[in-house]
Amino acid sequence: MSELLLPASYLLITGASSGIGRKLAVRLSQQHRLILNGRDQDRLAETLKLCYQPERHLSFAYDLADVDTLADSLATFLVKNGVVVGGLVHCAALLNVLPLRSITLSHAQSVMNVNMFAAMELTRVLLRKPVNHRALRAIVFISSIASQFGAKGFSAYCASKAALDGLMRALAIELAPHVRVNSVLPGGVRTPMTDAMYADPAVSDRLTRDYPLGVGLPSDIADAVQFLLSDQARWITGHQLVVDGGRSANISA
Ligand SMILES: NC(=O)c1ccc[n+]([C@@H]2O[C@H](COP(=O)([O-])OP(=O)(O)OC[C@H]3O[C@@H](n4cnc5c(N)ncnc54)[C@H](OP(=O)(O)O)[C@@H]3O)[C@@H](O)[C@H]2O)c1
């Protein structure tokens, strides 16, 4: 797969220390050399241990909420390690389910920073010729069906994912034909992000009932990302790929 990525280039995966990002890293470690991002060095080390040939991969521990220094920090990391990045998967995200009256502006800004501005800054660095030598070929943003639908307590998260998809479409046009840019929009998948929701039997029953194909797994999302990064998707850009077991098509839910 991913013949479109240059053989010597790395794939940068944010959110690689948990859930969908970890599953993706383990899966793609067979075909790619990876740079794994998360905040927690120990959790990143756990992901690395699960990867194929751990010594081939690198970890870049960084808090993506610090968007002001992100571009320079990543540039320094790439130059220091003498590596270039051919693919970016932005999977990290912050979700706190809170009614609007309880959200502070600074919390909303952190959500926007991690979920959207970090994607913009990472892309910006990977386009710098002296740093990444035109190696970038494909970008996948992990969005959510929450970019298209609402839910109580999801205002900051929905806004951030809608912004991420807007960024995706604009970049798909701006960066063509050299770089393809797409989003994957998962429905409910059981991960540490959603464990608390699924722990409530009433919520878990409802979620299971509303999904025609049942509840999704991190591997279902990894399948979609793997496809979008691959040569089989060479003519696909600017696309929102919904992977939700039919949830968003289900008007009886
Ligand atoms: N699970 C679902 O049902 C679902 C549905 C729709 C969309 N999604 C999307 O799928 C993606 C993965 O979600 P998940 O369910 O796998 O969540 P998860 O298990 O909670 O993982 C979230 C990841 O984001 C990283 N992260 C959070 N804040 C960060 C920060 N400030 N700086 C750097 N990394 C940060 C975490 O790293 P550390 O905490 O280790 O730093 C962790 O690796 C997200 O974009 C989410 O919005 C998930």
C-alpha cells in the first residue's frame, strides 16, 4: 500500500497513544516508518512496543494545545532526526461533554487548538521545503459525524470537527495535485474517549440500537484511513468518508 508515499518518508500519526490512533499505528507499522505523537511518553512507548519492528519508529511527545510553538518544535525534531514526512494522520482530539453555559472561552480555545489548529500547524511545517523537502503526499484528518450533526454538550467539539473538515476541503484544493487531503468521520467507537458513555447501560443500549451495523471498532476506522493513504485512493481528495455503521443514515434513531 501507499506507493504514493516516498519509500524513505515517515507517516506522522497524532493521537497515537490511545484508541483509534494506537490501532492505526500498530496496523500501519508494517508498511511505514512512523512518527508517533501524544503527550504521554509512557503511553507512546506502549504503542511503540505493539508496533512491528519498534526500533524503526520515532516518538514525538508534544502537547498539541501549545499550537504557538508546534511548528518550530516539529521542524526542529525532523531536522534533528534527519527524516521527512510523506503522510499525516491527525487523530488527536479533546472531547469534554459540557453544556455551553459551563464552557469557558479558554476551554473552547483548547478544543479548537488540539482538534483543528494543530492540524493546520502540522500541515504548515510539512509544506516547508527546507524542512520536509516536498515529501508530503497524503493527509487524513480524523473528524467525526459530530461535524455534521449536533448533540447536547458537544458544542465545542462539533464546532472543532466542522472547522477541521472545512480546513480539509480548502487544503485539498490548495495542495493539489501534489498532496491529497481527506477526512474520516467515525461514528461511535469504543475507546478510552467514549468508555464512560458506554459504561452507562442505558446509553450503551441506545447507541447499539441506533447503529444498523452495531457498534464500531477502532480497526474499522483504521481500515478507512489505510485506504485513503493508499494508491487505491489516488483520485480521491477533498472527501469526507463517513464510517459509522449507518448511524447518520438512520432517521428512525
Ligand atoms: N471514539 C469515538 O467514538 C469517536 C467517534 C468519532 C470521532 N472520533 C475521533 O477519533 C479520534 C481518536 O479518538 P479516540 O476515541 O481514539 O480517543 P482517545 O482514545 O481518547 O485518544 C485520544 C488521543 O488524542 C491525544 N491527545 C489528546 N489531547 C492531546 C493534546 N493536547 N496533545 C497531544 N495529543 C493529545 C491523546 O494522547 P495523550 O492523552 O496520551 O496525550 C490520545 O492519544 C479523535 O479525533 C476523535 O475525535 C472518535
